[in-house]
Amino acid sequence: MALTFSEKTRMALGGKAFRAYEVTHDGSETIMDASDFDLNYIDAAIAGPGTQVLSATSVAYADLTTTYGTSIAFTALSSGATTVIWAIGY
């Protein structure tokens, strides 16, 4: 499976690009590329609230383990869970 990206907003921000996407998780993927946000490089990313599909072994929220670079990483969430990602880059 793969992550699903739904663009919520985009704008120029002080010479950089700002993106907000809702990401639907697949239960196993843990990497998002900058190109998934129509960027070449992410200067900073923040995970916001979403909908979590919880079980006895699932993680309750998206924990970004890498928040900048050509890709960002996070802990895998249950299939169908969503997270809002705010990213600034170019």
C-alpha cells in the first residue's frame, strides 16, 4: 500500500513555500518525500491532529522522527488513520 496525500492549502511564505496536507496512512509506510508535498526540500515540518484508528498495538499519534530534508520520517500509524502535515520548504 501507499500513503494518500490530500492538499489542503499552499502559499508563498517569506520566499519559501508553505504546504498543508492531510495524509492517510497505510499501516506500514514511515517515509514521506518532499516531492509528495510538491517541494524539493523541507526546512521544517509539523504533524497536526487527524483521525486515529486505534487498536491494542497501534500508536496514538503521528510522531515525526525526522522533520527536515528531502524526506521526513514518522512512526507508522494504523491503516486509515490521518494526520495533517504542515511543511515549509522550497
